[in-house]
Amino acid sequence: MRKLGLSMLLLAALALMAGLGGCSSNDAGLTGPAMPQADTKGGDGDLAGARTTGGSDIVDTAIGAGSFTTLVAAVQAAGLEGALRGEGPFTVFAPTDDAFAALPEGFVAQLLQPRNQGKLQELLLYHVVSGEVFSRQLRPVQFVPTLADKYLWVRKFWNRTVKVNNATVIAADVDASNGVIHVIDKVLVPVGFELVPEESTSDIVETAIAAGAFNTLVAAASAADLVGALQGDGPLTVFAPTDDAFSRLPAGLVEALLLPENKGKLQELLLYHVVEGRVLKSDLSFYQRVPTLQGSQVSIVKWFGNVWVNTSKVTTADVLATNGVIHVIDRVLIPRGFRLDSKAGSFTADSIEKAMPLGDDAELPPTEFPAEYQDQAL
């Protein structure tokens, strides 16, 4: 097995060297990736878009195509229209309207907000390469610098499918007077890309009430006499379970927690969801253990764009409040050693965790990391 593994690694290395070696003196002057020939097959069939005579610039070509409405609006909102009408030449990887529609709900609307203009420019420039590069110049593997000062990973597979990062080229060599457009089926998002969150005029409790998805959490905070603390100056970071998250707890537990005699246990549970200070998603490192106001720590992992708090996934990050920030989670956090004995039964941390089904196990990050990974950004 070891010999086989080494052989496969050697073959992969040779293939990569061959692909990079193909970008030799024959391609002098190229500054970007080449795309597949016009008859190259993508994931769903032949690529349309054989090279045409480019009488219009890149922006007018995109407008005339009719399938890049969102991209054109984004270019205009970013103040990049003039640049893309310039002499160039440029190579543009152009996501279709369908590609933008596939982004998370609300992402495009936030991206077009004035506060995110710099981030919008970063995202769009990640789709643009200096120089005019056509399909015939494609090599099997190349890493290409974009105008966002970050690289794209361009690959041509054995079946002639072409990928740019995780996007597939669906139409190549759409010529324009100042460059060339290659149509892709996904929006390219740089690693570590984060939007600027919207400032709020409401405190943490008011924000949770207005959202309408935290009725149980707000009722629990009221029963635990914690509303005043959560409306204080802070700042605080709250990992907020939704009503759906509370509904996943064992039958009878929420009712038992809301009884006056169990107020101390309810406070213990709720304070395990609160961290001192205002911590945004962009502030998180690869892995950290963070003390809560309950006294014990939670493990926070930033894993390929997602954030996990213990085994709870952050479904919405960076909901700002005047006195902190809320991160919405899909499971209630249970402190280690937690126990509640009531008429409804005995609830322990282990029994509660077992009663709450996890999400997609394939998404779960590792639960243990060597010490050297502490505070390493991913």
C-alpha cells in the first residue's frame, strides 16, 4: 500500500510538472489562464461561444448577451464600469444570473450595499485577469493571478471539462474589443472573503425579538432574569439557538427549565451561550477554546468557511447589535457535566446531546487539534 501511494504521488507530481511546463516560451507574454477551445465540452455538453469579432467592449458585450444582468449591476455599483471599458486587454470569467442566484439568500443584496463597495470590488476583480487569453492557450494546470491580487486555480481534465476553482466554464472565447469573456456557472469567492456586517440600532434582546425566530430563547432569558444583563453595555457575543434548535431538546426539558425552582440551571445553560466581548466571524482563527460567562469553555472551529461552536453550526453570523453581536446556531449548547432532575425525568449532558440529532456528519470538523494549530487562521 505504501508503494502504491508513493507511485500515485509521483504520477501526480509529474502531471503537475507537465502542465506547468506547458506554459513555456511558446506562451510568452501571457499573464493569465487560457480557456478551453470553443468546442470543448463542459459538464453539460458542448461549450457555446466560438470566438467572434469583438466590436463592443466587455461591458457592452455582457449587456448585449442578456444573461449577465446581476454582474453588470454589480460592476456599476462597484464603480468598475469605466475600468472594464478601458483599453485592457482583460480576461473576464463572467458568472451568469443563475450563478448569482445560487449564492446564499441575501448575499447579493448585502454585497450591493454601499458599506460593502470595497468588498464588491474585491469579489469582482477576483474574476478578472490582466491580458487576453483564449481557449487554445489552456494548459492542464495553472495558478493565475487576478486583479484582486489573489490566485485562481485553472484545470483542464482528461474529458476536456474546464474548472476555474469550483466553477465550470460553460462558454468560452466570447470576444470583445478590449478582451475576452469566458462564461462560468458559479460565482468565484476568494478564500476568507467576509462582508462588512450591517450596524444595528437595537440591543441584543431587541434584535432577537425583532428577528422572530428566538421566542424560546427570549422567554428563557426572561425567566432566568438575564434580560437586563443582555441589554447592558457589554459588549457581548451571543450564540443564539433558534426556536427550531430548542425544539430538538428532549421532551419536557424546556418546560422543566422554565420552572422557578430551576432558575439556577437555566442561567447556567444560557450563560454557556454568551462570551464577553464582540467577536465577529472575521476575528476567529482556525481553532480556539473560548471561556463563556457560565465559566466553562466552548470550542470554536472555523472550517472551510463554516463556523462550529462545539457541534453546533453557525447558520447566520455577525448579526450586529448596539451592545454586541449574535451568531445564530442550529443546536442548543450543553455545558459538560450539566444535569437537571425534575418531575419530567433526569436530564444529563450526555442524554441531552444524544437526543439532539446532528446535521450532516460529513460537514463536521475535527473535534481535536494539536496545540500548534491554536490561533492558526484557515
